[in-house]
Amino acid sequence: MKRNKGIVRWSLIGAAIFAPLLGAAYIHHQRDNFSCEIHSAIVDENRMLDVILDFSFNNGNGFYESAGELIENGGSPQSVSNKIAFRYWREDGSVILVSDETNPLPTRYETFRKYIPDFFQQRDRGLRLQITPVNASSYIFTYGGAPVFYCSKS
């Protein structure tokens, strides 16, 4: 009987030690393995670009996909899309993304190119962001100290 109490006691001590470690491992895994979706609209004098952006992060490899519509001068919507594979890592509180593959953006969207970072347009270009969890189901993407996207887990 005394031996069983010792086994139970040490089992409880072991569980008390390993439970926080498992929790920390889970939080670390969630930090580097998630997908989220952004709805964004860029409007200027004569055009509106309305897109859904999907980001997937998976242990240092990521994928970005966007799809939406461009409406010029109140005309008919034109479909737009883009896909990018990228590498990422964490450094000094930031997440650094470097594009591996990109689809060149069509020249008909030249107006909006000035608003779009090189990361989304050319291979081997980087982008430094802060990705901060807001709650269990969303993140804020911050660039240069300013929030740029609210990303909901998908």
C-alpha cells in the first residue's frame, strides 16, 4: 500500500512538471503554424481594389493567396489574384517574410503597384512585420508601428 502511494505521488509530481511543458509546446506550435484571412479594400479617386488575402504559416514556410475584384470608374469588376510561396522566421520580435515564388502582377493594375510592397511583386524580396495575437481567433499585422491588417483564423 505504501508503495502504491509513492507511485501515485510521483505520478502526480511528474504530471505537474510535464503539463506546463506540454502547454508551452502547444503555444509555440500555434505561433508558427496557423492560417488566417484578411479582407482589404484599396480605394483611390477612380478605382477600388477589393480582395481577400489568405496567409498560411507552417514551420518556416508560408503561402499567400489573394483573390478579388478591381472596379475602375464605376465599370464592370475585373478579377484579380496572386499567389506567393515564402519563407519566414522570427527575429527581434518581428516576422521576416522572404518571397520564394511570385506571380507577376498584370500591368493593367499599374495604379495600385505603388501601394503594394515588393514582397508581393518580385521573388527574393523581404517584408518585416509584427504579427500579434489579438485573441484565440485573430492576429494584427503591424508594419512600421502601424496596424495594417486584421487577420482572422481560417
